[in-house]
Amino acid sequence: MPEFISSPPFLIIAAIFAVFLIIGILKHAFRFVIWVAVIFVILLGLGIVKQAELVQWFKSLREMVG
């Protein structure tokens, strides 16, 4: 079995699969970011959320992540 995993055809197929997987994840992540932006614009337009609250939320989010 280790010979199969280290064989060049298997590694090429695994690399191609990994590239498609990353492209799929990025595409869905981009759609998610667009939906979040649309929701924030709607909330700002309706006056439910104030701009200062959004700025504070992004600052706290950045502190949590990094």
C-alpha cells in the first residue's frame, strides 16, 4: 500500500483533486462573503444597525481572529 500512495500517478490525481477542492471552497466562501455584505447593507438601509456598531463588531472580530 505505501508504494501505491507514493506512486506518481496517485500523487498527480491527489494534487488535481486538492486543487478542485480548494477552488470549490473559495467559490463558496466568496458567495458567503457576498451574502453577509448584502445582509449588512439591508440592515443599514432599514436602520436596524448603526454604522458605529458595525465598525465595533469588525474590530472585535479582527481581535478574535488575529
